[in-house]
Amino acid sequence: MSEIVVTVGETDAGSLLGTVLAGTGHQTVDGTAKLGPLDVTYRLDATLTGGGLDLNPPATVRITDLRVDYALSLSFEFDIGSVLPEEHIPRVCFDVPVIGRICTPAIDIDWPTIRIPVSVTDFVRGTAELSPAVTLDAEVWNVAVVVQGVPVLQLGPAANALFAAIGTAATAAVALVPGIGPFLAVVVAAITATISVAAATGLLGRLLQPLVAGRAFPIYRQPQRLEIVPALAIRLDQVTARVDDNSALVLAIGFSPL
């Protein structure tokens, strides 16, 4: 069996991976999750773009400065009655000259449960380690780099932005409740205290990390039968991928004539 060896340096590999990442397009996920003790429904739209690329032997491809741009819409319910007691304003009567006796109605205020919608557009950066993977499927060779483990994402700044957006959205939603005026700050403080920045960080991690973890990015695809010229073809019997000591991605392709 003869062999062809293809070597791709870090610069070319970086350009290739950038093209591959651009081709992944938008990813959209929705569902329910926990934000501290609260249940939230969410929709997440995200795209991946790459930064630097390091190739480390024998089989590690590291993307540095990986960027995840996202738009997150979520909503949750909050029971204002869990913070404020029910209000009862009793009936009051008084005498008005000429008109006579006038009485105001008794008023009971039962604080509602409100839905708070939050929208935020932001990005996070991180690092992901990948390794080459080769498969033969339906007589087609596929070479990809696959994310190993959990990517390290810098969630701090994005979590602070999400927490601030929740506070702003809570203020707007609570302000619409009749009679809330003097209690507005108390209720908003209770909502933000229930959530915390740590809860926002946890939510972003659970939503964003699966967009990267385990992803396979294809870099080479070739039918097992390769026609060189009309009436002359070879069979690709074996394909291996590794990173050599010169920080280059090496494809070794074993072939035989047909």
C-alpha cells in the first residue's frame, strides 16, 4: 500500500478552521432552565467564531480566543405577594355639608404574580481543546476536529450584564402593577436578591457550554474511490490524522490502485 502525506501548518490550519466555524451558522436552542430558585423559559441564538490556533503533538488542536456571540431571551414569574403582605384599606365615612354622609368603599389589594421578560445580546470568549477524528462512512472518508471535554468560557462580564438586564426588566415589569409605587424598590431588590450574579453565571454556563462541547468541525471529506484521470482510479484504504513535532496537522493517506 502506497501513502500520500499532506501537511497543514498552523497558519493554514487556522484559516481552514475559521472557514469551518463560519460555516456552522447560527445555532438556536430553547427550553426551560433554572435561574437560582426560579424556573425560566428561554430562547438562545448563537454563532461561533475562532481566534488563534495552537497545534500541539501528538493530537491536540487548541482554539484560543474562541468567541460565542449570542442573543438570549428569557422570562420568569415572580409572586409579589411573597414579598409584600396583602393590603386592606377599610371603608371610611364622613359628613359633607349639604350633601350628607359619604363613604368610600373598602379596598383589598391582592398582589399578583407577574411575568418578567429579559433580552440581552452579548458575547463570551474562551478556549477549547480539540483532537482529530477520522471515520469511514458509506465509503466516504471524513476527517474532523472534535472538542474534548468542557470548553473554558469567560462568563464573568456576560453574567454581570445579564444580572443588570434582569434588574432593569424587573423594574419595568413591576412598575406596571397598580398601587406598587412606594414598594417598587423593595420588590425589585427582592427579585435581584433571589437571583444573584452567581445564578446568572450558572445559567449562562449551562446554556453556552453545550454549544461548543462535543462539537465536531469537519476539515476533510473524500470518497474512498478517487479518480485521478479517466479510466485511472485509486482506492483510499486508510486515513490517519495527527499533530507532528513541527506543530503541523498531518494527514497520512494509504492507497492502492483499482
